[in-house]
Amino acid sequence: MSSSNLQKRLIQTWAFLFKNWIITKRNVFSLFEILFWPVVGFFSVGLLTRFLELDANMSGFILIGIISMRDAVAASLGVREGEVEGLEGFSLSSGFEG
């Protein structure tokens, strides 16, 4: 990946994070969920691995699985949100046409 392409991606990522932070800080409950559920997930994985007396390799495997599953769910919700916004925009524009 070229340096300019990498810089462009970093700027896009930062803009996405900043936009979401502005939207999220207005809603305290949303901010609470963003901070609370990952902590609960990490504690539950930690307690699970201690209870089952798993070694470090298996604990890492489970932790990576939890993180990747959470990211997959977040990505699918983002896609769904985009689809809903697209449908809302289509229905609004078609409603004004006639």
C-alpha cells in the first residue's frame, strides 16, 4: 500500500471515529453501552478461562474469537443501518415526486 493511500485511509478512519464520537457523546446511554459491554465481555472470558483452567493458547484463541465475533456483529449492524438510511432517503425522495 502506498504512503498516500495509507494516509488517506487513516484520515478516513479518524473522521469516522470523530463523527461517531460527536454523535455518541450526546447520548449518555449509548456511551455507557460502548464502554460497558466490552468490559463485561473481557471479564466473562477471563472468568470462563479460569473456571475451565485453560492454558494461555486456548485463552488467546477464545479471546480472539470473542473480539472477531463482536466486530462482525458491529459491521453487520453498520451495513443494516446504511441500508435503512438508503431506504428512508429513497422513500422520502419518491414521496415528494408525485
